[in-house]
Amino acid sequence: MTASHLISGKNGEDIARKFLLAKGYDILDENWRFEKAEIDLIAFFERKLIFIEVKTRSAIGFGQPETFVDKKKQKCYN
């Protein structure tokens, strides 16, 4: 049985992918991994390569999604 938070996260990524496709983004890859790092979506739009971290939350009590991509996680991709 799959944990509910994993199902919720996958659903969030599906919604994000469909939203971006509808806006004209080209999705180049999903769940891309390198060593311990993982990027949910890699897209191309208006001549820019965009790395997308999707955060699915059931309530704001957990905090704003952007606070979960801290400097340590950003540095992981530099």
C-alpha cells in the first residue's frame, strides 16, 4: 500500500505538469535524479530552462511551499 502523502505528492505533480503544459511550457523531464538530488519537473519556456519543485500541502499550517526549498537544497543543484 502506498502512503497517502506520496499519492498526494504525485497528484500535485500531475496538476502542476498539466498546468504548465496548458500555459505552453515544454516538459523535458520528470522526477530527474542525480545522486541524492531530485527535481520534480524540468521545463523549457520562452528560451529558459526551468527547474520546478512541486509542494503539495493539504493546509497552510505546514508553512508556505517556498520555505521548503531552502538555501541548502538550492545549493545541492549548483
